[in-house]
Amino acid sequence: MAKSILKEKSYAFAVKIVKLAQYLQNEKKEFILSKQIIRSGTSVGALIREGEYGQSKADFIHKMSIALKEANESEYWLSILKDTNYIDEQLYDNTVVYCKELIAMLVSTVKTAKFNEK
């Protein structure tokens, strides 16, 4: 994974999530949901990085699977933030598109790794 699109996109998503959390805390004075989205949103890339040097193929699959779960959770928190009017539709759309791309890429990564493991 020398120059990985997955690594790059997950890092860009994490940066977006940190900026979103800063906005929520500074402008909306919202601290609970912002901590949830920052935890799940930044852990996606961290898990991808962990998996990069996994101890085995099974460890890599495990880390990517957890990253997928965290990305899915992030999408959930983004929906909550939109539906409770902490973020508007445009901010939601601009952020969730990254999340959905990561989910699709992680699903593909996990499926491919599991297929190649056999």
C-alpha cells in the first residue's frame, strides 16, 4: 500500500471530520455528538494504517472490517447531525460523500482480501 487511495481518502475524511467537530463545538456549542463523530470518523484512517502493517492476512482483514464498521457508524452520526439541524443539507452532502466512498472501498477491500485468503 505504498500510494494507497484508501489511505489518502481516509486521511482527507479524518481532516473533514476534525474540522466538522471544531465547527460543532465552536459555533453550535455541541460537545456530545461532536465527540462521537470525531471518534468514529478519525478511527477509520487509523485502522487502515494499522492494517497496513498487520501481523497476518487475517489481522489485515480484521482491521479493515473494523474500519468499515467505524465508517458506517460515522455515516450514522452524520445523519443524526443533519436530522437534528446541527449541520445543514449541504454540509452533510459534502461530508457524507467521502464516507460513502470509504464504505464502498472498504467493502471491496475486505471482500478481495477474504477471497485471496482462501
